Amino acid sequence: MEMAVRGKNGVPVLERAMDLLTLLEKSERGETIRELTRDLELPRSTVYRILNTFSAYDVVRRNGDGAFLLGTRLLALAARVAPVRTRYDLAALAMPFMQKLSEQTGEPSKLSVRDGDRALVVAAVLGSHEYSPTPAAGTNYPLHAGAASKLILAHMPADEIDRLLAAPLKRYTPRTIVEPAKLRADLGRIRRQGYARDQGEHGASVHAIAAPVFEPDGRFVGALSIPFLADRDAPTRDRLRDAIVRMAAVISAVIPGSPGRGDD
């Protein structure tokens, strides 16, 4: 395992704990104590004590197969992270509009921002339709699969897009775009049309439409999206597209002015 760079003033036990969380972050199926002990190159007793402490605070949980995964406490912590520096709280600002959007459409809505090389959900509202998807704040997704994710990727600097597309892209479903040239074409289309579509790229049964949120100076700050079940008909999809584009524009319009504009 590639460990984080150590600081000379670091606390060793906390560094080991963070290494453990990093391993769990990268594992979709979870890790057993045996696997964590091997990958971290730590005594089993040390790994056990870290897991026991994290379990007590719901930072990790154990599934039926005995593997450990990240726990629900991290969702609550992630939801409190200010996504755009400290000038304003984008999630809090957007939430009333997201609630209105979900009331109008009956579908859930979520707000995602870039978090390193992932898309992080910072706010989510449930829909009223039975069996609707249930997005949750704190969930993160790959940048190449999904409407909100591709929207974020499309608005990243060209050199960072090049870096991400140079690495192998994971195929989550038969509809996941993993060919760099095809994905570049999709990103260009997203920028031109002002919204992104997901037709089962990350989960086969869930589709989505996302629209960009901008600051007054035009800087992209987030992706507002509506996830919905794949059985929605074409007229419904068009209605959802129009609704998400309108609401993203409304949220953009109420974001405080950028520094130096004199309208903060």
C-alpha cells in the first residue's frame, strides 16, 4: 500500500488509522482484519484496536461476510464540510431550492462538488415516488460515470482531464464510457448543451440528468442532478431536464458575488 506522506510532527497511531480508512475508501466490498493486517503491515492487535474504536463511533461497520466498510458516521461528517472555501455554504444555500425541485418533480435531487478525483454529494433530498433512488450526502462517485460526475469532469482544467483519461477507467455497467476519445466527445457535448445525462453508467437501473451551478464570475462550483429510475418515458425525461436546468440557474443567481465584486 502507498502510504501518505508523514509529517515530522504527526501522531503515529492516527497516521495508521488514516491509512486504514484510506484502504476502506478504495474497497467497494470491504476488507477483513486479515487483509487489513497484511496491506497495512501492522500487528493484528493494532488493527483490531483501531477497528474496535472506529466501530464504537460508527466510523466503520462490519458486513455479514465479516469485512469492514466505511460507516454512516462519515456521512454526517461529510455533510458538514463547507464545499466552497468559507465564503458561503453552497449546500445550505441550495437546499431550499432542491426541496422545491423534488416537490415539483416527485424525484430526488442531489448537489455534488469535486472532491479530488471523485464527485462528492454534499446535499440530497428524497423524492416522493415509490421506489425512487435514495441519494445520500457524503456519498462519492467516480468522475467518469454518472451525470453529475461527468458534468464536474467537463468543467475541470484540460490538463487535469488529460491526466484522468490517461489512466484506465473502470466499467461499472455496459453503458459506462471508458474509451477516452468517446468520453472526450461526451464532455464536449455536455459543455455545449449545458447539461449532462446518465443512462445507466454507474448503476444500470438508475439514470440521471445534471445541470451546472456557477458563481457570478462564471466559475463552476457544483452539479445539481436528478436521479430517476430507468423506466421513465421520454416526455418525463424532457420535463426533468427542463426542471433541473431552470433550478440550477436559480441557485446560480442567488450565490453571493465573487470576491472583489463589491456585492458579497
